[in-house]
Amino acid sequence: MRNLIPLVKALYADESGQDLVEYALIAVLVALVAISGLTSLGSTIASKYNSITSTVGAQ
């Protein structure tokens, strides 16, 4: 038990690998924003194509 307390304190103070986790979180956030933006843009483009198709098909 005496060896466990210093080990826990050392692990708590160790900050190696923290940058990697932060970069991974930023990458996930960027990916989520890109996916949501492209999904919204894709539905907008699809509705425009459907409008053009119906206009051209009516003539």
C-alpha cells in the first residue's frame, strides 16, 4: 500500500501524451463539423438538381 500512493501521485503528475489526446480531440471536432456541413450542403444541392430537373422536364 505504501508503494501505491507514490505511484498514483507520479501518474497524476505525468503529462506525457497529453498533446496527442488534445490533437486527436481537435481532429475529431474538425471531422464532425466537416461531415455535418457536407451533409447539409449535399441535401441543398440535391434539392437544386431536383428543381432543375423538374423545370427542364416540364418544357
